[in-house]
Amino acid sequence: MASVSDFHGWLPIRLWRREGEWRLDWCWFGQQRLTRPFFRDDVDQALRLPFNQAMRRETDLQALFDWHARSPGLAPSALVFHASRCGSTLIAQLLASQAHNIVLSEPPPLDNLLRAPLQDPGAQGWQAEAVRALLSAYGQRRHGEERQLVIKLDAWNVFEAPLLAGLYPQVPRIFLYRDPLEIVVSQLRQAGMQRVPGLLGASALDTLLAGGQGMDTLQYTCRMVGETLKAGLVLCRDHGGIAVNYSELPDALWGRLAPAFGVTPDAVPRLREVAGFDAKQPSVSFTADSERKRQEAGEALRASVRQWALEAYNGLEIIRLQKA
């Protein structure tokens, strides 16, 4: 059996704090590639293996640091930030269809690590080292042909984008967004964790939307989307982020984003094929719904979007069109 310090074939699946100490839970993936819409879906699949039902590994952070020193993995080649419901899952699924890519789609341990100082101020002292070590663990070559590590973050992680930009200054940082009217309609149809005050846990939104418990659902949703777009605007204006509108997808992946993602002309036919299916339900053909979302929006919703989110969206569009 592998030694305690050997994590070949293992990936971190949970990071949490217990009695003042941060702990990691590891899961055996072996040769299983990460191809499902979200990392948690790949975890669910791996946990069905009899081995994982019988054998689990829990460690402290020092084990992660030691593994990083012993077996450095690929560093990130691209970081994908987004405002939610903006095509980030499509980007992740397209890139995951290429065997040379390792694609991490919203891994919970990374999200918890990025927000750790909000729970534990002492985490600021080791957070940067831990982020590098965690992404190194995800960037292990388990098949030998992997060349790129792409990280798709949770929507609310855009508030931690300056930290990641500082750690990986040369790595392309994409910010995906769309008309905030369409995001708000989607969030009202099906709430994300950030749309319900208190559900997400400690996050930057606690300060930005202080008193959120007293807002009605529409106001809170529009303000949340607006603050997310503002953070994306800061990323693109001050930290070298690449602004990408949902309306550009999927063509932008093999167009102006090809250098950022290492997409070559020979990959385009396969990418076009994958793009024909719904990213969150790969067995279903994709159907555009932007116009349908806009038709659902009443005047109260439109007014609230204009008040809280439209200015940041327009700022992103200015940057995008200038760069294009």
C-alpha cells in the first residue's frame, strides 16, 4: 500500500475546520478523469467505488504542503471567473472534452480555502501557500498526457480574484458575464447559494450586502448580481482580466480565447460537437434561452437591474469592445 505521504491517484474533496485546525478529506480517483459538469459530480462518482467506501484519508494541511514539495503538479494555465449562469460550465465542459486538459469545475476545497480568513483570521498567514499546494494536488498528471490545468471558480470567488492574480500573475484570467437582466431572471427561477442571504456562509457579500436579511428577494438578487459584476469589472480593469460576454460563446473559445486556453485548429470540430449539448445536462441538446428570459422580466425587475447592476455591466462591455 502507498505510504502515508504518497497521494498518487488521490484528490482533496473537502476542507473544513475542526477545533481550530484545518483538515482535508482525500478521495481515491485513480485514473478517473474529471469530465462531469461540476467537481462534486466527479466526487459522487468516485465515492461509489468500493475502495472509497472502505478506505478514506483525512490529513492536516502539512500533509498537503509535503505532497506539494514531493510531487509538484501542473500550475494553473487559466482561471475562469464568472457572474453565474453565464456559460462558465460550457467552457469547462468543452475544455474537459480534450484529454490533455485537467479541468476543475468549482471544487469546494478551493472555495473554502479562498474564504478561510473570513472564518479564521490566522489563515491569512498560510493561505497563499495552501492555495498553491491545493492546486498542485489537483494538477497531478494521472495519465501522463495532461498539459494544462484549468480552474473554474465559484461565482462569489471573483471577490478573491486579486489574491489569485497575485499568486499567478502570468496566468490568463477570464471573467464571463451576460446581461444582468438574464442573470437575475435565472436566479429568481432557481436560486444559487449566493442568492439566499446566509446560505453561502462567510463571504465578501456579507459586507457588501450588509442588512441583506431586510431586503426583498428582488432587491437582494439585483444587488448581489451588481456587486459580482463590479468585482468582475475591477478584475478586468485593474488585474488583467479578459472580459467575455455570454453572447460570444461558444465561438470565442476557438476564436479570441484560443491562446488563453491553448485551443488549436485541429480541436475545433470536436469542440463544436460538444457545444451542441447542454453543458449541465450533456445528454440534452442545447437550446438558447436569452430571449425567453428577457420576456419574463417585468418592469419592476428591469428598474431594479438598472439601479443596481447595469452600470457595472456597461463598464465590462466598454472594456470588452475596446480589447476586441
